[in-house]
Amino acid sequence: MATTTLDEEQKQELEQIEIWKCKQPECKAWTRKEFIKEELPDCPLCKNPMVRSYKHVPVVNKKGNKKFLVGKGRA
């Protein structure tokens, strides 16, 4: 049985991404920049303004070579 230790988790490769996060310290909402279309978005949870920031997230290795069709091209 394979288990991951805290040391192994800390050694994971991280990447820095640009995000929008809620200004309210009590609200933990954030989203990646590429998913926001508005120039100055509001928080989807509490409706307060959001600010640009950065976050370090683990790098995800994509498995497979799947292609997804969007829109009317689906069969």
C-alpha cells in the first residue's frame, strides 16, 4: 500500500498562476484569471469586489491525449 508523506507532498512541483481573489478576508473565494471575462469582477459568493493576486498551485500532469469539442461541432 503506497502512502504519501508530508515531505513528498512538499516536494511537489508548484507553478505560480494569476488569480482574482475576494477582497473580504472572511471570504476565501478565488478563481484563475483566464476564467474571468469582466475587467473588474465581483465575488461570486459574497458579491464584494475582487482583486488580482497570485497563487502557487501544484503542477498537474495531464494523462492521455483527449480532445474535447465545444459547441455545435459535437457529434
